[in-house]
Amino acid sequence: MKLALTKAQEQALHLLRLEALRRKIELEEAKEAYEKAAAIEEAVAQHVIDNNEYYADCPDIPELHGNRIADEFDTCFMNQEIFMNDYLPKVKAAFMELYGIDNPYNFVYSSPMRERKLKAERSYKMIAVEFLKICGSPEVAQLEESIKTYMHPDMEKRLYKLIDDFINGKVA
């Protein structure tokens, strides 16, 4: 779709297209880093669980109480003292043993990467806002608000398609 644009708008869109490419690369790198960190975190937790025996300590849920914990998501059913004094130190040691990563405070390893990914996603989505501002669209404020708060997944897909089409020269 070609729009009737002024020379200034065309120049602004050209610069925005370059910025969009940069942000797309940044987003892909952030997604990759997060996925890698999450996979490492999951592998470490599973390694500790597979090589130790932990049991659910939840008398209020008879169908779980006493069952062996089989994956990292069930560690919330573990006795808190065992979790703090046995499980977490073994997780810390496993980070170092398996990946050479020092995790002195047992923080969630993927959290910084997740924040980086979310920031890159917001930044990339803002390309659409800038595009619509340049084109003079009235929906800019509403779109900007949804980027800052919540965006329905279908709307997000359409927004990503708009940005990709813009980068590839299919719009403007």
C-alpha cells in the first residue's frame, strides 16, 4: 500500500525503517539470550531434581503429599527448609558444575534476560507508533497505551506484521 507522502515524511520513514531493522536485530538477540538462559536454568534445576530425592510436603493436598518431585515446577511443594538448605545450594553448585556460572544468590538466572527481551519487544512495537505518527494516523495514542499496558495476542501479531511489512517496503 503506497501512501501520498511529503518529502519530509519519506525521509522520516526511511530513517525509521533503518531504526526498525536495528530494533529487530536487537529483539532477535534478546529472544535468543532469554531462551538460552531459560534452558540453562531449567536444565540445572532438572539435574538437581534427577540426582536427588525430594518429596512433596503438602498435607493439605493428600494426592501430592509424599510424592517424589519430578520437575522444577513442583519444587513449590517441597518443604521450605529442605528447599532453602538443600535444594538451592545444590542448584548453585550445579550452575557452576554444568555451565561454569557463578550464581551466588540463587537468583533466577533468566530474569535479566527476560527483562531485556520485554524491553526489546516494547521498543520494537514502538516502531509502529512512530510509523503511524509520521503517517498522521489518529490511533497512535491508543496503540501506544496498549504497548505500555496490555496488548491482545491477535493485535500483537497484526502489529508485528505491520512492522515487518514496513521494513520490507510493503507499506509506505
